[in-house]
Amino acid sequence: MTDQERLELEAAAFRSLVQHLRSRPDVQNIDMMNLTGFCRNCLSKWYKAAADDLDLSVSPDEAREVIYGMPYSEWKSKYQREATPEQQAAFAKGNKA
């Protein structure tokens, strides 16, 4: 496999992941964090960091919109629910340093 082929495969996998997350707004970020250690916000931060590495101008809001498919504030108002005490406890337990 060439470097270009690997790059194209990775890009396709990333696009599939983003599309899958957009199709599942019922899955809350806190649940993703509790189960996987990352969420949509993490992915948008990684996207922004990659842009920074390439000296591309991408704001945090633009990176979030790439991942969420809409402005973050709109996604939050449509889909984000208040975290339950159980979710918060699991998050706190998983994030002890």
C-alpha cells in the first residue's frame, strides 16, 4: 500500500465515522466519554490540532461544525440532554488522575 492509498483510506474511514456520529444524535457525548474515552468534542479538537499542524486556519467553532454537521450551539439545543447523576459519577470515576 502506498502512502497516498493509506491516506485516502484513513480519510474515508474518518468521513464514515463523522457521518455515523451525525446519524446518531441520540448518543450523548458523556456516554461516549464514559465508554470510549473520547467524544465528538474530542474529535473536533483533534481536527483543529491537525489543521494547526498543517498551518491551516480552522477555528474551534469551524472544527465542531465539521464534526456535528451544524453549529455546536444548534446541536446542543436540539440533542444534548442534561447528564444524569449516574453519568456524571461514571465520568468523574473515569477521569481521576
